[in-house]
Amino acid sequence: MKIQFLGGAGTVTGSKYLLTIGNKKILVDCGLYQGVKNLRMKNWEKFPVEPSSIHAILLTHAHIDHSGYIPAMRRAGFKGTIFCSSGTFDLCKVLLPNSGYLQEEDARYANKKRFSKHSPAQPLYTEEDAIASLKLFNAVSMNNEIGIDKDVIAIFTPVGHILGASAIQIKALGKVITFSGDVGRSKDLVMNPPQPLAATDYLVVESTYGDRLHEETDPFEYLEKIINETSKRGGVVLIPSFAVGRAQINLYVLQLLKQSQRIPNLPIYLNSPMAISATEIYSRHKKEHKLSAEQCQLIDDGTKFVRTPEESIELNASSYPSVIVSASGMASGGRVLHHLKSLVSHHRNSIVFIGYQAPGTRGAALVSGATQIKVHGEYLPVKAKIFHNGSLSAHGDYAEIIAWLKQSKISPKRVFVTHGERTAADSMRLKLKDGFGWNACVPEIGDEIEL
């Protein structure tokens, strides 16, 4: 058995791990690269192995940096089965077609405005490609043995993070390897805490916050203060939000603040078709998270869903004090960019980033104090107040992940630290080595290791 790191190594994006088991190839996660341009360009490179040679893809969860390359794989010849939890499949039905649509829209906009270096600009894949790839999915139950092949067994176990997120344990040839996926919080407002892992020989573990602890900030007090101060200035609060997971928590917090009259009775908008659909999916999967039917209804009743492009344009032209939640969470694409263009250059407005901001994204630039930001080929002065808070992050910090690993009572022969920037990943490696005595390493892209 061999593992090759084709993505998610030295970075928090593009997760792809190739297992070769005898003559079978299994890909764990199939993520799109996001962030800085040199990473995004990797999406256009020829895949290192022939896609048609891959027997199956196993998905830890639905976020685009873990699932978003699937339509491109199918387009290039992949015809195998994609295994994931039912929650992940339902979310992928929304996220993947939306990803294809946005890529087509971005290409059309780039051609219209002529700010792309490519003529004409082309999408990596289309909405049609994404819809076709959904036919390859096979939703499976958590905590059950799943036959991937006659000699390969997989078990999906919940790890919080977002709806359907799983660690994946793979048993083959007398060996066991476990992929943590993205590990959630121990005290998340919406998701249940990660389930302890079973015994494993090898472990691939994420390290997004491998060198940091989350702020001990009350998210209710934090947003209450910003919204009240901004509304007094007559401004709009824009919350760039990941469509799946963070949008739902943000809306829940906002509705509780409004219900308890801690903030004015401002309109709260969700301007992301993908996040709207994801919110509806969360409502259908009530047994898999902490929100009750009544709490899900509270979010629905108190949120104005912006569904059409016309409604989005109308909202963007409004200057009435409000709160707008819109994707994407790092301001790297989607409808949030149009709000950013209209709001970022006026002092009365506030822009609140929640959670991790990858280097090279507009979110990272803004929270680092950028005085101007480039959107759709145009540089805009930054005069709005910029805020950043990690207390609502969907990722466990290093202390939470270490506590989860202690609770799991495992002793792997070798640990591979991935899904983190280089300093974060190496910091996590040292913590695992010093705290557990584990043989831990940080692999590079392309590294292939015999297990």
C-alpha cells in the first residue's frame, strides 16, 4: 500500500490523497485549489495519474477545497464510484453545480470586461459537468463498514466541522489508515463534537490551526457591538461567509441577537443561492446537528433570502442599515464581491470576516490591513472598518485536535500532517512528536510513501 500527496500538503487547499492498494487506486478527497494564483493554476495542470485508472473517490466532506475538482476529474475520464455520507452528498448536489456555474459566470464577466489574460477566458468545468458528476455518487451510512472493493473496507465517522463531515478509516492488506478530514470544534454552536477515532496504523491529520488557538471571544457580544456601532453610523454590516457551515451559524447568532433585542430590528439578508440551499439541507438533517426544528425555523423566518440576480442587484444598490451574509467566506468569488465593491470604500460600513483566511485571498489582505483591494480588475480604496474573528471557525485549533486525539487513545506507527500552511503544519508535527512521541512528518506535494 502506498500513499501519494497530490494536494493539501503545505497548504490548506486542494486536498487530494492517492492510495495505491495492490492494483487499485483510491483517491481520498478531490479538492479544488483556491487562494493565491500559483495555487489556482494547479487546477489547470494535467492530473498526475490517469483519472480513468482511479477505482473510487472517498470524500471527507463537501467543502469545495475537498470536493470541487470532481467534475474536472469526470471530464478527464474518471468513471468510478464516489463514496461519502448522505449529508455530504446532499451538499455536493448544491456546491458542485454552483461551482461550475460560478466558473462560467466568472469567465463570461472576464470576457465582457476584458480583464483576463486569456482570450477567451474559459471555465475549468461547467455547471453541466458538475451535474453529470453527481451520477457517480454513492451515499453511505456513518459508522458502518463499506465495501469499496472486495479487499478494501472503509468506515466513515462524524467529526463535526460541517454537516456530513467525516473521518475515513480504510482497511486493506492487513493495514489501517485513517484520514481526519477537517476536524470540527469541541463546543460548536451547531455541530456535535468529533467522534473519537478507532485504532489505526497510519494517520493523516489536518493542521489548519496547528500553530494557533482560537480567540476566547463571545461571538454574540462581538457581533452585537459591531452591528450596533455600524447601524448608528447608518452603515451596512457585510459578513463574507462560507456557504456551508459558517453561514448557518452566523444566521443563528444573528437571529438570537435580534430575538433578544440586543441589536436593532434590522433586515438580515442571505445573498448566496448556495448558502440558501445549504441552510434548507441543514433543516432536513436535524438529527445530525444541535439545532432543533424550532431553531431552524427561527433562521428561516428571520432571514430575507436573496435568490435571483435581480434581487441581488437591488440589494447592492440599497444603503439602508442592514446585515448581509454572502459567500464566499474569503471574498475569493461569488456575490459577496459585488457587495464588497459597493461597501468597502465608505467609512460607515463594516466588513466582518469569520474564520480562517488563506494567504492570497482578498479576505487575508483585508484583515492584514490592506489600504486598497482589487475586485473585478479594479482597485478600490479600503475605508470601511474591517474585523476578523476566529471564535466561530469550523476548524478545531491545535488544542482541540490534540484533546480529540487523546480521547481517541490511538497509537499510529506514522502520522502525516497536512491541510495547513507550512509553519502551522510543522508546529502541529512538533506537538504530536513531543506530546505523544509519534513519528510525524509534513509531506510535500507529490511525495509518495510506502506504508
